[in-house]
Amino acid sequence: MSDLSNATLLWMAKVTGAVAGSAVSLAYILPHGRREAATRFAVGVVCGLVFGGTAGLKITAELGIEDVIGPNEMMLMGSAAASLCAWWVLGVVMRAFEENRILALLRKRKGENADDR
């Protein structure tokens, strides 16, 4: 492993964390179909790659473990956390728009407000 540069190791940790976080999020609550699974996995990996470093910094700062873990562990942890959180957001949005639930909720509230007059 000494042949790999530090930047390569950080990217490997970032990709590994993003893929692992997405895989765990899919296994936690199974999606309805292949399309939803593929979308969740892709969004999780992308968010893990994009926000992994920032999430790792925030988590280590909040836990006070900056001096305890190295940059590779921080990147792995941050990427996994970011991809896992992205799945939750995407899952909530997809389920909310499924079968126009938001529109039905808005119509219901509008009807209740009309009855109050």
C-alpha cells in the first residue's frame, strides 16, 4: 500500500464509504422496485462522494475525535454518513410524491379551511 499516494487512499476511502452507505441504506428498508433501488443507490453514491469530506469533518468535530482518527477514516465515515442521509431524503421525497400524496394532502387541507368559514 505504500505505492499509493495519500490522495489515492482518500479517494478510495471516499468511494468505499459512499458505496457502503448506499448499500446499507438499501438493505435497511427495501425499495419497491429496481428503478427506485437504482435511483437511491446512485444518489447515495454521488452525495457520498460530494459531501463525504464535509460530513466527515462535521462528525469528527461534533464528536471531538479529530485527533483520534486519521483522514482516511474520517473520509470513510463522512462518505458513508452522507450517502445514508441522502437515501433518507430521497426516500421521503419519492414516497411523498408517489400517487400524488402531497396533492391529496393539500386538497384535504384546503377543504378543511373552506369548512371553517
